[in-house]
Amino acid sequence: MTTQFRPLILAISVAAAFAAPIAAAEVVKVAFIETLTGAFAPIGQNQLRSYQTFTEMGKQKKWAGEHSIEFVGFDNKGSPQESLNQLKSAIDQGYRYIAQGNGSGVALALVDAINKHNQRNPGKEVVFFNHSAIDPDLTNSKCSFWHFRFDANVDMKMEALSSFLAKDQSVKKVYIIGQNYAHGHQVTRAAKEFLKRKRPDIEIVGDDLHPIAQVKDFSPYVAKIKASGADTVITGNWGADLALLIKAAKDSGLKTNFFTYYAGTSGVPTAMGAAGEDLVKTVGYWEVNTIKFVPKTQYEYSKGIVDTFKKKYNDDFYTMATYSVVSLFSKAMKEAKSTDPVKVAFAMEGMKFQSMNGEVEMRKSDHQLQQPLFISTWSKVDGKEVINDRENTGYGFRTNQKIESFVASQPTSCQMKRPDRS
Amino acid sequence: MEFTFFSLLNGLSYGLMLFMLSSGLTLIFSMMGVLNFAHASFYMVGAYLAYAISSQIGFWPALVIAPLLVGIIGAAVERFGLRTVHKWGHIPELLFTFGLSYVIVEVVQLIWGRAAVRYVIPPELSGSLFTAYSTTFPMYRGFMMLIALLMLLAIYLMLTRTRIGLVIQAALTHPNTVETLGHNVPRVFMLVFGGGCALAGLAGVIGGNAFVTEPSMAATVGSIIFVVVVVGGMGSLAGAFFASLLIGVMQTFAVALDNSLVTLFGRFGVDFTPDTPGYEVLKLSISDVAPILPYLLLVLILIFRPMGLMGKREG
């Protein structure tokens, strides 16, 4: 009985095998090159989990059609040099997509290496998803066809931050402190530039750069801020460098406003606790407590993701860019009907897609994602506007203002060189 | 005034912390001639053990138990490792401790993972100690200073007032004579090594929660304590004390100074503009280079006073 069916089965499977290449389900692997050890590891770990959450979600909902995406961690120990080694090792293992973001110094090194690699190895191109390196150069003078940025850059955020700050007439003296590398330099430049334009009467009473990830005790810096008589501090610090700065400020009773870029990152909420209430403000491209600022369905969708993430990992979700990366990448693969990096990169340019901020656009001219920005203040959970807290502190961010994408948008000087479309 | 006062306090507390770390290192060096590269690793082990113990039975027991455990580990390392290597000379000893430092970091990462652990200051020590002008001084910093001073006093009394202290001092310079007098010199070595490690462990217990407890914490302090020992004079406890305070205060104040070569020359009427060649270097302020100042001091001391501030021996 069974023997009679065999030729038929054989014929079908042969047909299937020939038909397969057209719509073969591929698992596209992305090398996630971040700090996964040491004091800055919690951020990298958190983002890797965020990526994995969304690739899983995308797989179930078939965002990329038959294809699915997988993120694999590569530890760069926070160093540009080590990142290049990891990039090489990922390329050798056949990876054609990489993701990185924590550290513009690292991102600049990676872009440079990828440009060279792609030029020398046609047919083996690599595409770079940048989820949080925000040095403006990456989408201006050093822009690259292979690089896509999903965070808002320093200038976009400073535009929003300085407009907000300029309206507050109690701000008279500003102190700028940052990490001594590409990002820190850009923040201090942007702060001076934008404040001069918007509030020339504000005095810059201090401008400090400290080595990144080296300072364990910020009390000398805090004593200096205090001595300068500043009423407001602007800092681009992130991770342990921000947590320890706020901790030192808290310890010595420094009561200035802190305008930050990254107060929501791992460890900072715990360091702030009650001491940061109403003083610490942050500018970002996404916040969960936005019930008064975004459509209800969008708010509930975001909240659902945050709550699920918390339940699963007992950690806060904050790098929304990971959602944007998976969303755009999936849509581009589906529309290009290919997983080839060159075709996918062309598809991603200028594409409009769904992020957790609603529909956003990957600007074609410089590969800078255009999205709204939010300014929020560290406040006690009140169940009305501040619903989700951070790191179980009982405090969360109260959204003060939403800045629409077209307001936050900045011109670009990028002269993009594109490969031949094959 | 407010600034000077608090910077001085911050500098002193940082300096005392450095002293806790370097005292063990300098004691071991003066006794045994061993430059213990794994010393900072014992600091890290102290912090991690304190984290593990304090999450079970509280901070105060950890303050006592963790340094003792580190001391026992140190003594075991001397008894079963260094003593065997000792007969091959100083270079193998050096290499032994060098390798050991890597082994310890890896073991710590295997047990506690690669990320920082949540080792926090106990609530009873987390308030502020006093408020002067409008700045508050955290109680924990006061506690750190107190522990360091108590430790200094204890070492001093032990070395000068007790029998074992006298034997240690004698064994420092005349180990053979001490041995012929019937004292067990190898055991004294073991005690000193264990004791030195316990001091590093104690520094870890109180430094781990004041700063961050993570696998790279050993590397962060590892280089600076060598600076302290060299600047103070190899083997000199008093030298280590003054060098620690000097470096602590120097680094704290350097952060506050915004003077650079540009401002210095500007005072003499020589103005540099961003077009001047080397402007990037000239405009570096003292606060920008604060983190490398101790190493600059190290180089200068080695050139002009190789025996260190209070060292007795040459080189």
C-alpha cells in the first residue's frame, strides 16, 4: 500500500526543493557588539534582551514574512579596538548585519571599518544598526550608506532640551559635565551653541570632561559644581557614570536641576531614588508614561511591552530603538524580498514604518530616523500620569512635553555615497 | 572655603582608602620582597565576599568575616603556592602573583557573573554625618575614614607593641638571625601575607559598596596602589600613608583646577588661538588630566628620588 505513494511523495518533495529558494525561510543573524561585562554590562544585557523580545514577537507576527531574525551577543568590553576584533570575528562567522550603540567612539570605529570592508569585499557587505550612538557626525560629515541610526542625535535632543530649558527663567547658571570622548564633546559643544542662540543671558559656569568608565568617586566634581554656584547641570553621561554622579550629588546634598540624556538607563533610577525628585529631567525619543501625549492605543501597546518585559526579566525596558530596528529591518526584508544587505539597505532608506512612537521615517539623505522627542521629569508614581516606575523605586518619569519629529529634525551635511544598485 | 574644606575631606577619605589597600602591599613587599600583583584582586574578593555575606546575614558580620576569609585565602596562597615558588627566586614569585591575579578575576566572574552586583551601603550608615555651609558630608565616608584610621592604629600597635610585631620587624632585616633564634620565619611570612591580604579584603568590604562592585574593580585600583607604594618608598608603611594622602588630595583638587597652558601663557601676554599648532594639547586643563597625575608623579619620583619619599633602600 505504502509503496504506491512513494513516487508521488518523491515528486512533491523534489518540486518543493526547487520551489524553496524563492521563499526560503531564513534565520538572519545579527551580531550585537556591546559591553557585556563589567560596570556597563547591565545596559548591554538589557538591550540584548530587548532585541530578543522583539525578534520573538516579529517571528510570531511574521513581520518579515517567512524570515526571522536572531541577535547574538559579542562582548566588546567597551573598547573601540576590541569592537573591531569582534566585528572581524562576526564577519568571519558569516554575519552580514551588526548592531551597536553604546559609545559613539565605538560606533565611529565600526563605521570606518565597515566602509572599508564593504569596499574591499563586494558581495559580502555588512549593514550597521545603530540603536544609541548619537554623535551627530555619524549622520553628517561621517555618514555612511551602511549605517542606520535609530536614536535621535545629540543636536536633535539638545534642540528639544534647550528649548525647554530656555523657557525656565529661573535658570541662570549652567554647568556642563560629560565623558571625555566623542559623545561628551558633542554634548558640551551643542549645549553652548544652542543656549547661546536661545538664552544668551545664561552663564556657563563650568565645563568638565572626565574619563569614561574610570571615575568611581564623583564627589570632587560635585564639590566643584557646588562651588561654581550653578543652578542647572547638563550632562550627557550614561550608565555607571551618570549613576555615580547622581549618587555623589545626592550624598553631598547638591540641589541643582539635572538635564540628562540618559537618566532612564540601568542603575541610574536606583541611584537617584527620592533625592532626584523633580530635579532630574531627561530628554529621549520614547517614554512609557505618555498617556496625555499619545493616542490611547499606542500608550497601551507600549505599556503592555514594558509590563511583559518587567515580568519576564525583572528589568526595565527603555531602549525603544531595538523595536524600531527589528520593525524596519523586517519590513525591509519583506519588501525587498531578500535578506541581502545591499538590497535591504536600499529598501530601508526613506522607508516609513511602525515604531512604538507610531509611524516614523528613516530619512534617506543621512539615515537618521525622524521621530518625536519627549522631555520628562523624575517624579513619584501617582497612578494618573506617572504609572510605571523604574527599578522598583516608586518613582518614574512624568512626561512634560512632546516635541514632534519635524520640530526636533535637524539639517544634515551628509553627502551619501551609494553603491551601484545591482 | 566650603569648597576647600570638602575637597580636603574628600581627598583625605580617598587617600585613607588607598592607604588601606597599599599598606598590605607594602608590608608584604618589605617582609618578603614579593611584589604582589594579585593584591588588588584580594580587594575585589573582599568586596564580593562581603556582598555575598551581607545579603545573607547583614553588613556588620560581613565587615568582620569577609576580611578574615580573604586573610585565610591569602595565607593558603602563601603556604601552598608562594612558598614552593620562593626557592626559584623573585621573578617566578612575581610571575606567580601575576598569573594568580588573572585566575582570581576569572573565578570571581564564574561565581558572580560579569556584571556589577548590587552591594549597597547599609541603611544605618546611609544618611549624612554633618552639614557644613550647605554641603552635607555622607556618613559612610566618615565611616570609611574611621575604619582606615583604626586599622592604621592597630597595625602600628601590633608592629611596635607585640611580640609577633617585634619578630616581624626583626625578620624584615635579619631573617636568618631570627630563624637561628628559634622563630618560625616561614610561618611569620604566611601570617604577614595573610594579614596583608586581609587588609586588602577589608578595603574591599568598605570600598565595594561606596563605589561599584564589579570584576574590573581590581584593575581600576591595581595600578594606583603600585604608584602609592613606589612614591611612598617600597616597604615603608609611613611612606605609604603619606603617599596615599598626597595622591588622594592631589587628585581631588586637580579636578577643580581649570588652568591650562593656554591660560598660563595668557597671563604673560602670549595668546594662543585654536589655529596654533598643538592647541588641542595646550588647552587641556589640569582637571582634564587629573586621572593621569598620579602616574606622572610616579615617573618623576622614579627619576628624581628612586627610593621614594620615605624609602630606606635604593631602588
